[in-house]
Amino acid sequence: MALVITSPCIGEKSGECVEVCPVDCIEEGEDMFYINPDVCINCNACESVCPVGAIYVDDEVPDEENEFIELNRKFFE
């Protein structure tokens, strides 16, 4: 299980999530941040500081945001 960054992050890129991640699994992309699901330890530190509510546990991602589960994974391939 890992956390996933979804569409509210697009264009936002505040960066609080990066600052609190204890395993440095969040990286900045061109238009949003992404979480590496192979490194994420599901500590929820990033979820609590996200100013736009863009971060979810992967099995709780809203249906309309499901594509972001794969987008986060593909970013790190």
C-alpha cells in the first residue's frame, strides 16, 4: 500500500509534502509532485500537510482519480 498524489496537485506544487516525507519518496514533476509507491512507507505525513487535499492511500483514491495511481507509478519507471 502507498500514498498517491492526485489532480488537485496539478499546478499547485506547494512542496510541504516533500519537506515532511521521512523516506524522500516524493519528487517534483513538470506540473505536479509524484509519490514513488516502491519507496513510500504509508506514514501519512504528507497527506496531513497537503494544502489542496490531493493525497490519498491508494485503495481510497476516488474513482474519478484512479488514473493517478498508475501515473505516480509510471513517473518512477
